[in-house]
Amino acid sequence: MDKAGDNMKAIIFPAGPRPKAGPDKTTAVDKNRAIKLIDAAKMKGINLFVMISSDGSDNPQQARHYLEAKHDADEHLKASVRQ
């Protein structure tokens, strides 16, 4: 996001893996890419970050791997605002 982020004022992250992608792709997209984009936005001074999450990500222990990945990315975004 080096040059692409220079004139951005907001980021919307709606990404998710394909329906039958499996845990490795889910982690790569819903957790790791989201976290990298959150960190890059913060470094660029972009203060508005909208992330599409999932119902149940606040309690991922009851759910599948997908919700755990969403939960981790959600928590990273919350922590980035508090810093």
C-alpha cells in the first residue's frame, strides 16, 4: 500500500475467503491480511477503517475456524485504535 494509500482517507475491508477455502486460506485472508492492512493504514495515518466482520466473532470458542480468524482481526483493529 505504499503509493496507493497516499491519498486515501478511509479503508473498507470486506474480504473473505471463498466458501470452501479451508482453514489455511481463512487465516491468510480473514486474519493475516486484515491485520497487515490495519497496520499499513495506521502507518499512513488513515483513521477510518471499516471491517466487515461476522456474527459470532465476539465468541469464537463456540464456532469454527472462520470465526476465530475474524475475532483475531477484530481484536487487532480495536487495539490499533487504543494505541
